[in-house]
Amino acid sequence: MQKPVEYIQPLVSVIIPNYNHAQYVSDAINSVLAQVYGNYEIIVVDDGSTDNSRDVVAQFGNQVCYIWQENKGLPGARNTGVRAAKGNYIALLDSDDYWLPSFLSICLERLESDHGLGAVHTGYFFVDEHGGPLPQSSAAIVPEDQMYNRLLDGEFFMPSSVVVRRACFDKVGLFDEKLRFSEDWDMWLRVAREFRFAGIPQRLLKYRIHGSNMTSDPENNLHYQRMVVEKHFGSLESAPETWSHELRRASAWVYRFASQGFYLRGNSSLGQHYLHLALEANPGLAESLDLFYQLGCVDQPLGQRGDMEHLNLEKNATVLFSSLDEIFSLQNLSPNLRAQRCKAYGYAYWAVGLLAYGSNNLHLARAYLWRALKTEPLLRYQKQIWYTLGKSLLGEQLLQNFKLILSFIKSH
């Protein structure tokens, strides 16, 4: 597709860093050319590719500005694109991802109508290497006034889902080229300190999962994420009792992410080790339903998480509860974490009960949900757990009929 109009000054610069993704980069470019909104430029920064990426991009002629450079890594490629950009807005699109046609129009409408916004991000779908849909997706929205705090806890959204006002880079600087992973987390922390950062609920990005995604290497990820934490919040080598609240929360997310990565790889020993470190850094994670839900489907890779049809809940639950048993039997457990024991087990039982219900194993769901209520009495005040328990006992349709009867009685 062709741009409908030639603009002298593009409002948006679309930066596409590419490294050996010749088989995907045309999808990314075509998704930009298919945008409803047309005042943009496309800059492909080829970060030292050794495949035929140059030939693929050349097929688009003068619709694309092509820049080749020696390999600097993803942040270095993005920085080259930002320096070359002419637009007031920078849209980041990795070469293995692609947008829905309304991505730019919806993002620009929000940014142009609110000049106090520094950046926006959208929801996304996961797709396989051929573009086929995967079970997992995300349209999570973070309230603007909570963005920085949620980033401390590892709020996760794809760089390809983000459009940033150029003024943000002028204020906070470019991507940190020392970071070969989590350079986006570092950037969003910097942006969110200085600017409002909003979420758009529509899923407008297709994020491709394939064999060379950078998220599949837990050792490498841990190294660079620790660098981000120490850059922003202080040394992880200092005495834990001296850590700030921010350092505790950010390090807890890093260790939690590492834990999930090692469990996924099948290394339960390291998974348990980093789960322990996460809980020690932030004992409040014992009350995180999401943490235990993710651990309940931890053998499923990104894009597949929560796929109930293929969930091996028995295996995952065994790993989860044996890890908790080991952690809470440690002699050197901190008093703060030891005090969270009942909450950790209660929320873990609740999460596994939800997964069992989602897998249509109603008997197992009831067993875990009752155990959650028995283990952590405060969960008795959680309406959601009673609602799920009721559905497991009565069935969805019967429960809805019962609610209608109650509503009728109350109204008469």
C-alpha cells in the first residue's frame, strides 16, 4: 500500500530496528503502510544484519528510509532511528512485530488531544512465527497516576505498543546502550518520572513469538535487569535492611521474573531460589494472586500462558507448593516473610483453584478454594473467591438464575 499523501514534515517517525529478521520485516513495514493515519515516515535501522534484510527493505523504495550500521544492539539501533527522525512523535515498532491499521490514528488522537501526555501504550495480541493467533493477549490499563509505581512492580508492555512524544527523549535522554535487555523498562521509568504515561485499552499490536525472542534467556535477562535496578535505586550488594522501598519492589520483580524463567526452563532449584529472593525483597508478594496464578501455569511460554486446554496443573501445582514448603522451612527466613506464610499459601491455593476452575476441573477447584479460605481467614472477605466457589458448586447458568431470582425478590 502507498501513503495517501506525501507530507513535507511527518508528524510521526516510525522507527523499525532490524537484526536478521528478513523473514518478518516486510510484515512490519506493510503494517505501517496500511495505517489509516498517513502523516508518518518509516526509518528502518539495520543493525548489522547478515541475512538479506537489505534486499527485502529495498523493495519498498522511497517509502522507507534505510540506515545500515555496525551491530550496536537494540537500544543502539533505536537511538540511531530517533536521531534521524523528523517527527514530533516517535513510534517504536520492532521488525518482528506488526500493527493493526488503526494503531497510529488512535494513539495520535489521544496524544494530540492531551498535550500533557508524554507517551501512550496499547494492548496487544500474541501471534506465532507465522502470524497465527496464540491464546494469550493483554489489554491491561494502568491509571496514569499509578504508572511509575506499577513500573516498579514490573508492569509489562511491549515497546512496539508505545508512541512517545519527541520531547520525552529531549528531556530524559536516549536508550541506554549498555543495556542489551530491559532497556525499555529503564526508559519507561525515566519517562514516567517526568511525564504522564497513559494506556489505551484496544489491542492494536501483534507481538510475534518465535525462537529468537530475547525474553527466553533468564540468566541474560537477570544480568541486565539487575543493572537497571542498580542504576535507578541503588546497589543490590548493600545490606537488605538498608534498602529503600523502591529498591525492594523493583528487585522483587526482577527476582520474580527470573524465577518464572527458570521454572519454565525446568530448573526448579533456581526457580525456587529466585522466588525466595523475590518474597524476601517484598514480602507483600505473598498477597499477589497474579504471582501465584503465573506460577500455576509457569510451564507455558509467553503467548501460551493461561491456555487451559493444554495446562498441566497437577505438575505446576506440585512444583509451586513444594517450593513454598522449602522456602518456609528455611531457618534463616526473615521475620517479615515468615509472618506472611498463611497469606502465601492462601493466595497460592486461590490461584490454583482459579486455574482448576478455568480448566473445568470443578471438584479440584472447590478443594483448592476451600483450602484457601481455611488457610487464610482474611480471604473470606474476598467476593471473587466466593463467586468462583459458587459457580463451581452450582454451575454458571444456575448461579445466574439464582442471582436473577434474588434481584427480583429485592425489587419487589
